[in-house]
Amino acid sequence: MSVIHRTTMTPGKLELLAAWLPAQPWYQGATRGPELAKAGGFRLDDPQGEVGIEFMVVTDSSGDQPVSYHVPLSYRGAPLDGADQALIGTSEHGVLGRRWVYDGTQDPVVVAQLLALIQGRAEPQAQSATNTPDPTVTRHFTGAALPDVVASSTVVSGEDGTDVVVEPSAESEPHSASAGSAGSLTIKVTRVLLPDQQVPRTDAAGARGHVVAGWSSPDGDESRGPFVVLCDTVR
């Protein structure tokens, strides 16, 4: 269960992201640095209760036009082994103590729960309320069920977003007896959110599923679009 503590984080999430965002290949803001505001998002539960999982939207007003970014985050009580390149920063939480904040696309717990969400085995939670499902987050999945366990993943970030290439574990049983073996999959994480973005048809070649959620623009307009799209990996 996602427990939301009414406390402080020092430095705060927006401060951490303001220092991290300009180094990302998909960042489109001004050279003077981001001017960030929270614009939406949702959470997922870690079944083991150890890792905080948040899919945050922040809007940057530093350029000529505001730009909204989607940033999956993980919050851990200890460093994640071998993930120094994914560390956004550390922060002192008023209740939980020191937290290590990571780019969630490179955290195996986040990736596994995202696959569970796409398949309907994980329920999206409200971003700022404890034990409160968020029905505005929708998902779709087609094809054979996928195993629970991710054997490995490779992250490739470019100007168009972040691709997480996932190899399901052969030791984990799929959730359907007829599922068969699962090949390599690519989770395409949308980084720059645009109000007119279209969700790819899941009957198109290679498309397997998606997650759609909403966010708010600085002028109060509500938008929706694909946060992630799941596809078969093109070899």
C-alpha cells in the first residue's frame, strides 16, 4: 500500500529534478535551467513494501513555451547496487530518513510493476493519497500473458524518450497456461508529454499494450496521453 507521509523532503523532488533534467537527451528547456511545477502523476505499490514508485509529471516554464515531462521515480532506503548512473539524488525524508531517488526506468522493481500494471495485475494509486486507487489511469494489454520476473533490462534514452528493453525470466511461469514463452519486449516511456499524442493501436504489428494518464497545463487545461507503450522488440 502506498503510504503518503505529510512531511518534508530536503532537498525536495523539484529541486532534485531541476538539477538532473538538463543532462537528459530529451530535455527541451532553456539553458538557464528548469523552472518546474508539479503537473500530475500516479503511484504504484511495491509488493515487498520496500520501494516507493511514482510516475511524476513536471512542467518546465523556462522556455518560450511550457513543456511537460514524465519522470518515473523510485525511492529507496539504501543505494541500489550497480545503479549509480540512474541516481537522481538523495534527500532527507522527515519520517523515513535518507532516501535514494532513482530514474525509475533503471530500477528493476519499477519495471516489473509497470509490466504488471499494463497487464492489469497492479492497480494505479493516487499520487497524494494513501490507499486510494486512481481510476483515471487506464491500461490496455493484448496477447499472451507475461512472466512476473524480469531477468534483465537495457535502457536506451534518446531525444524521443526512453526505451527499456526487457528480457522476461525463463524461470518465472506466465500467468496463462497458453501464454508460451515471452520474447524480448520494449517499454517505450514517453518523456515529453503532448496534449495531441495518440495511443498506438494495439492491433498494429508489434504493439502489445499501453498506459494512459492525465496531467494539467499551467493554465489549468487537462490533458491525457500515453505515458508508456509496450511493444515487441524489433531485432
